[in-house]
Amino acid sequence: MSTNHDMIFTFLAQGVDTLEVCYYLDTRNPAFSFEKLAAVRDGMDRQKYKDGKKITLGGKDFLLKAGGTSSGFPFMMRDNDFIIQFGEFNNPSFSVKFLSNALWHKGYRAMHEDFLVWAAGVGLYMRKTETISRVDLCLDYELINKAFGEENFVSSFHRDCKFRSFGEDETYKFGVGTCVRIYNKSNEIKAKSGKTWFYPIWGGLTDNVWRIEWQLNNDYLKQRGIRTLADFEKSIGFVIGLLCEYHTSLRTITSDTNRARWPMHPLWLDVRERFSTLGMQPIKAASKLRDHYPERVQSIVISMMGNIKAIAALTSVYDDTPPQGFQETLTNINGQLRRIYDPLSWQQDVQKKMDKLRLADV
């Protein structure tokens, strides 16, 4: 438990709240008939079966939806653990959303194994490793006397939004696609989701619970080399640490006009520490960065040449001489650079810039 400007925050829970996974299952010899399943789907009265029609498949009960899906799968069914979209000729053949309640009570790894066991039971086996298309990770805190507002956030994004209720801030969101949301989860449950099963997870609390939630989409995960659950387990803590530093962060306001120099808010320091308990294997540079490396270096060199010419002009005017030559200017710059060069800060600053580059195009 920590305090800052009379705010008290207490950590309550950490978990994966949403997980969407693509499975590449061999659909050539299933233990059920796709044609018969299509007949059931097409014979459903949409008005009568608004929530779906109950079917049993592989020893489990599901609600089968009438019609296909907007994402191009001919079938969609769900139970208490999963929403499953699938098709005989789709690639991937299955897109599975792990539902929040099951994720918090069973864990994503157990659910992944449960799905594969069910799939094997109906004659569907993996022909290649699964890929993650979305994951939401969150931390829940009790906040007493919340002492921050939108002005405390420093974000690399120009697009953000805020929602208020009865004159009070309830939600802050930064980013599009891959984004972070900071919101009053206890109020959201009462007003919208009805997920009162969170109350026991929070030790019986029903008020003043705020959630900090990172949503990572498919493009971002792919660019960072996080494709499989194994990749996720190895590196997700490292990735979230970078996001907490360079994407969006909560700061303590000071008189410094450079917001980036404001110190991290104690709550955000705790967030980073909690996520650091997850996989911390460094990720490789994004493929986009490698693809455009020559062009980006060339652009920087052109900019440097303009600055070198500016230094030559300033020096020539100051010394009242003809335009200073290129080599002479480089010698002048080299001497000044060596006077301000510090090996320790060089190493640290270059590492920070490397980390920031890994977040390019979030």
C-alpha cells in the first residue's frame, strides 16, 4: 500500500482479461459432419433462437448461432468458457475468444489445454502452432481519494478520450488498436457488465476499484514477434514495461515545462513492477524497422548535413571568414562532441532509444 497526495492505492489482482487465439486445426476428418451442422444452423428461426440453439459436440454443450460471422466464418458457437468461430475451409480454421470469467478462474494455459483436448475429441488436431490475435492484461487497484487526472498522463499518442459520470472522470483511454485504458471498474460493473463475480477476487470490495488495462492487437503482437502462447510467456513483461515507459505513463506534475521529465507516479511504478514478474526476455526489433532501416538512416543523415551546414555558417559569421569548409567544420564538431561525451550516459541513452524504436508504429 502506498500514498501520494493523500491518495491510497492497494493492489488487488492481476490477470489476462481477454485472449483471442487462432488455431490451425486439420478439418479433413472430423468426428462430426460440417454439412449436418450447417443444416442445423440454417434451420434455426432467428427470432426463436436469439441467443443460439443448444447443441452437443464432443461431449460439451454449446449455443450455436444462426448464420455465419462478420469475419467470414460460417459457424459460431459458445459456452461458458469460449466463443468459437470456425469453418471447414477457413485459414485459420478456428478463432477462439477466451471469456473473462473463465480466464480469471481457470487461467489461460489451462483453457488452452481444455480447448485442444475438446478439439482432439472431435477429430481436430493442430497442423501448426497457434497464434495470438489479441490479449488484454490488467491490474486492479483500490484507489482512495484518486489524486490524478488527464493532465497527469504523458502519452506518445495525440488521440485519446475521456468519459465522465456525474461530473467525475471514470475512464481514460490512450491509443488506437493497441491502447491503454484506466477506468473505474467497480462503476463499470454496476452500470454495464454486471460481472459481480469480481467482488470475491477483490476481497469483497465493491467500490473504488480502478483497472489499468493494456490491449495489444494482432499487428502489434506480430511486429514484436509475439505470435504463440510460448512467445507471450517469454516476453510479455518486457513488452508491457516498454509500453509503460514510452506509450503512456502516469506522472507526478512538477514545475518542469518538459512533461517527459516529470517523475513516474508511485502508482505507475507499482504497475511496472507488477508486470515485471511476467516474461522479461527482450524482443527483437520490429520487422518494419528492419525493412525501412536504410531509408530512416538516410533521412537522419540528410538532417545532420543541414545541421552541419548551419554550424559552418554560424562559425563563419562569428569568425568573420569565408564559408567554413566541410572537413574543418567536422573537426570543430568532433572536438565539441568529445567535450560533452559521457560513456555511461551514452550507453543508457542509446539503450532507451533502442527500446523506444521497438515501440515504433504502436
